[in-house]
Amino acid sequence: MESKKETQRQSSWDINLFGVAIRDLSKLLPGVIAVSVLAWISIWISEFIGLQLLGFEKSPVSPVMLAIILGLLIGGSFRYHRGLSLVYTFT
């Protein structure tokens, strides 16, 4: 957790933009990439289940629901990489 001095040193841009210092935005990149991959996988699985397995024209399985479930399973099953530590403190 940040100390009061570190919080006071942050400009209004730092506080209003992502809640982290601008110099630390590059540290969020691994988390953004991980979430993007998870979203793509969720969309693909949703379409596969709805279109291929169930044979519907539009998938009744929500990719958002799958992303949440996959995120919970992955987050609870594996230890996160040290590079993602800022992402966990950000959320």
C-alpha cells in the first residue's frame, strides 16, 4: 500500500488515470495482455459451445460469464507472476 507521501506526490493525472503513477503504466501491460487473451479465449469458447456443440445460430453462452469463470479458475489455481503484482494491487 502506498504511503501518504507517495500519494501526495501524484499529480491529478496520476490519480484520475488508472489510479497509478504515469511512470508505472508500463507495469500494467502484462495484465492488459493477460486479460485480452482471456477475453479472446472466452469469446472463442462461447462461440464453439453455442454454434458447434449446441447448433444454435447465435450462442446462448455469454463470453463475459465465461471470462469471469475462467478468471476465477485461473486466479485460484496458479500463483501469479511477480510482473503482475501491480495489476493485483490496482484491482
